[in-house]
Amino acid sequence: MTDTIEIPERSGTAFLLAAGQTLTVIDPRGVQVADLLAFNADDLAEVISSGRSLDYAETIFLTTGHILYSNRSRPMLSIIADTVGRHDFLLTPCSYDTFHHFYPDLPPHRGCFGNLAAALEPCGVAPDAIPTAFNCFMNVAVDGTTGILSVLPPISRAGDHIVFRAEMDLIIGLTACSAPASNGGSFKPIEYRVD
């Protein structure tokens, strides 16, 4: 087993994940979101797809047994364990623009989008290539009648985790989310482990 690595609050990282390896994303203190992106390491134009993944799963609540597909309908990550069962794949990574829109009275932050862009730039990923992330532990409720979305505090508790298996060689982007509403009003680190 490899060492667990901490992503400090309101920051992000990028790393290689080889086919067959597992990635465990851990919420060490509870009530903290982690935005996750995946790109084909051999062809950056192939990227994780919210639309494909939700379409094929026929649910917006992806958990153990579901697959995160690419924009080319190929499996990228399989969810093989999940102690939370509530994640989001609808909403875009938070950004300067998000802060201006939702939090006009707070100092703006580059958010997960800026953190992902900075972390992925050395890998050759341009900001415009960043898609909707799989938001680990994010709790988004959808009103079945009106369709209105509500961002609620995560239900994850300290030590909760989700485990993915890589189905191809991937470049992963991963953050400790920066948006107040997504994290119950506070910011905490995220941990991950590759095995």
C-alpha cells in the first residue's frame, strides 16, 4: 500500500494513474468536496464525460458498480467502493466567476477550476479543455417537480472514501474544493492514495 497524500484546503494537484491502479479519495475530516478530472494520458482530447456517464448509468447518483465514461464512450474509471453514496456529476468546478455569481460579498477565489488549470497545465491540458468534474462527496439535491438544484453540505464523515479503478492510463486532476456552500461553510484538506 502506498502512502496517503494530503491536498491542502482550497488547492489541487495532478498525477498519473496507470490502467489497473486504484485511486482512493478520502475525506479525512468530513463534509469536504473533492473535484476529480480524468484525461486519457495518451490522448488529452479524450476526457471524462458527465453526459455519457449519467446517460449510461441512467441515474445522477453514481456509486459502487458505476463507470465514469469518456467523451468517446470508453470506460475511464470504475467505482469499486464507496462509503458515502452521494456525489455530484452535474455542476461545473467553482471558479472566479462562480464566486462573483454566488458569493459577491466574499473575496473571490480561483476555485477548483483555477486549481485544476494550474495543476494540469504542466501535463498539457489547456483551461478550455477542463470539463465538468466528478465532485466526490458533493451533495446536490434535485427537486423532482421543478428541477431546482440545491447545494447541501456533504453527508461524508471523517474517514469516508471512494475508490476508483483506472480502466486506461490516465492523468488525474484532484482538488480540495474552495466553494463555501459545497463544504458546509468551511474548508478542509482532502487525502488520496494510489495502489
